[in-house]
Amino acid sequence: MSDVLQTETPKLKWWGEHHFELHRPKAWQFGSLLFRLTRGLQEWRLEYHRPTVQYDYEQQWHHIDDPEFAFPPPVHIERYMFKNTHENIQIMPRLADRSVVIRPVDPIYIPAGQRGTLYISTPLWIAGFVEGQRDPLFDIPVILPKDTWFGPNKRMGEICYATAVDGRTELHQLKVRAFRAITPIEFHNTSHEQLRFDRMNVPVPALPLFYSESTGRLWTSQIKVQHEGPDRPPRIRIENRTPPHAGEVMYMHPPRETAGALFNMFDSFF
């Protein structure tokens, strides 16, 4: 599998603008998701097949040569009506529409007075934009994450997505993946105790999305977490920029939501 991934990574950029002739569908396979779009005179038609089980290592993609081949069941169909359709549609990546709870494979400790950056990645959605419409026609996950509850108890909290990650302190150790975006989280422990966390709630709907041609990766802006002591919650700040490691970046999408209602990233912080 690793050899396949290595040969596929140069094809990371799966998004862009596509020209559609009337009733001439185009189809792709994104990971294990089969995806087909057809333009009619007065409607766009989306069909997709998502297998019951999807694996996160399925990060390859390609155009399907025969766009009219029969998808296996179940096939999900969505139709979008227009007075007249435009010839072009933009297929774009977006961050998840809920916060993502990540659980590092191994617990992470931050000694007193230390700071460091953890690079994590979260799953991406596919969105379709047409001229004259601010909101996307469709907005679906490439790999559907599992639901999880995040909060101090069953009454206080929110439904999020869950994903296991191999959070890395060195960027080059994080695999380049077509359907995940990197979020750098900088920790600063200004307390007098060593701290540990097992999981955290990353507020991806409040993050903008960027693409870096030089690193071949999708990025979000950086999050800063400062812990000052056990008697107060961590101070969390969303930066308006990516870290220097990202290189020169291109702005892809604004945040889905404002960061006004500030989230609790840690239910068991330390």
C-alpha cells in the first residue's frame, strides 16, 4: 500500500473548474467514493455511491473513462433545478461541517514551561459551485467520518466527527493525503505542571482553508493553545495565517462559521 501511495501523491490536486456539455456526464473515483455529474438544460444531477465501509488510507483518485457505467447500489441521487444551467462547475475541497475530535495514537505530554507544535489532519468534503450561487449545490464528505459526542457529560456538549490521527511534531513525518487538510496546533504550557491530553476537539468549521503548491498540501490556519494553570481553562486563539512550514499558500475557502461562540477544545485537558 505504501508504494501505491507514494506513486499517487503527485496527483493530489483533484479539484478545479470543469466544462460540461449538455447530457454528457463526467465521473470520478475519489478514494472509495464513486461520483458522477451530469448537466441538463435546466438541472444539474449528482449521483454517488459510498461503500458501507470506507478506509482512511484510500486517498487515490482518478477520472472514470466510461462516465455512464453502472454504479453499484445504493446510488444516492440529487437534482438541482435552474432556469438555465451554466456550462461550468467548480469542484472544490472544504473542511468538515462539524468540529472534529482527534485522538492521538499515543497520549501527548507537555512539560512545564515548554511549547511545541503538533501537526494533525482532518477529513475533507467535496463541494460544487456554479456561477450566480454563493452556496454550493452539494457538499459531501469524501470519507464519511463517524459521529461522536464531545463534552463533560451527556447533557452538555455537541455532536462532532471522530478520527484517529498520527499527530506529528515534524511536518515531513505526516503523510501527504489528498482528502485531508493539515492543522498546526501550537501548545504553550506556562503552568508549573506537566500536562497531558488524550483527545481534543478541533473547531474546523471556524478555520479557513488554503492550498500550498510547494508542499502539495491543503492547510488550515494555525491554532494556539496556552495553558496557564489547572484553575482556568486554556486560552485558545485561531491565527489568521498558516505557519512558515506551509510555504506560499493560496486562499481556498473562508471558514464555514465565525469563531464567535468559542468552543471547548478539551473536555479532559490534563
